Amino acid sequence: MRGVKDGFVGGSLGRIHYLELGTGAPLVLLHGAGNSAHEFDHVMAPLSRKFRVIAWDMPGHGDSDPLEQNPTIVDYADALAIMVSNLGMRRPHLLGTSVGALIAAAWASSHGSDIASLSLVEMPIRSAAAWDKIWPLVETMFSVPTQSFEQVRARFRDLSDSDFKRWNIDRNKAGGTTMMSVMSAIRNHVPDLKAISAPVLLLYGAGGAVADGINDSKAALPAAELATMDGCGHFPMIDDPAAFAEITGSFALKHEHVLSRVNGWPDRGLSTRSIG
């Protein structure tokens, strides 16, 4: 990706690797289990036209340090908070997908005033009984890193050879043990969504994998904006990058404008549109 720079920053779960592009208000991108910052390769450039975009490699993933423990979702959120502080980001916009959404929500639940806006994409909310029911499938999907093209293609609108290659690179960098540790952290986490005070966007793929938790998320976050992306699955940032960047970027930008007016900062004159 042209112009992107990468770096490392220390944290509570070892060094965190990140990719950075653009200038302006900070927008932090948090990927799903078994992936890396490259999950956002198709949307970093358009988002960077309005924001300083930082995409992390979640601890134990990508080029971040391997895990030496089995962190909880709160542990990951604490590591995120340290990364944000060490990179000098003030009141960032957070955009998390899947487990990344849970991590973002966990930080927002306890430190909502430190966040400008929160975009929760395909966030998994399930009861203990629901997790028990699907756990054999979870083990099949995450305990073995390498997957065939046919296995992966079923999860995307139109899987490219390059995205398929990246999929298996990232899963093998993480490894089955780390991926299962993350899935166990998700399974054991009880989010306190009602404690979130930051503006929230709930974004789903119409054919995504977390439809069983949408109603519970909406009930816990009645003020949240809701958007569904037609023709997309669990990875809308790959299925429809242009629409994903427009929806999430507009949401964050709208609340950046609100923040500027409240604090008396100069408005940057960027256009927005209402969504949801």
C-alpha cells in the first residue's frame, strides 16, 4: 500500500506492530481473530483521506509479539489503551470487527470519555448455551490455521487470490493455539454494553456470522446507529470496501464535527452524510 508506514510500540502484552496512513483525527482499526492489520488493506487508503489511520496487529497476531498468556478481552483492551497513549492519540475513533469490536467496546465501557466514536462491526454477542452449541464448529475453524480456497471462499463475496494468500499467511502467523485462546476469551467475556457512553455505530453484513446477537446488541445500545451492508458477510471491509469506508468514515467524521463544535475547535469543512 503506497505511503503506509509500519512501526512497533511497547505494551502490556508485548510489542504491538501497527500500520499507519494519513493525518488528522486518529482512527484505530481492530481486526478479527486470526487476521492482522492487513484485514483493512482495501479501506485504509480511502479512510486516510480524512483521518490518521492506525491498524494494529492484535497481540499474538501478525508481526506483534507472541502471547505468553491467555489474555481476556479486558486484557486486550488494556493493551489497546496503552498503544493509543504511547502513539500520542487523543480521543481516537475506534473501529473494531468481530473480536476487535468486543475489545473496542470493553475499553469504551470503562473509559467512554476517552473515545470520540465507536464503530462495532459484526460484533459477536452470544449466550453460554449458544457458544456451547457452536463450539465444535469453532474448534474446526480455528484450531487448524491453513484452509483451502473452497473453505475460505464461502465466507466472502468474491475471494481474490491475493486475499486468500493473505488469509493463510495471517492465520499461520497467529497459529491455532492463539486463535483458540482468542475464541475462548470471546466465549468467556460478558460485555457491559449499557455502560458505553460514546456514539456507537452497529454495522453488519447481511449474510454475516453474528445475526443471533443483533437484537441483544440493539437492546443494550438503543441510541446506536444501525447499518447493514447487503451482499456482505462477516468481512464487509473486503466484500465492499468502498461502501464500508463511506459508512464508517462518515459516522466517525460526523462525530468529529460534533466534538469540534463542543470544544470550540475549528471545523475542517469536510462533508458528511447521515447513515442508519
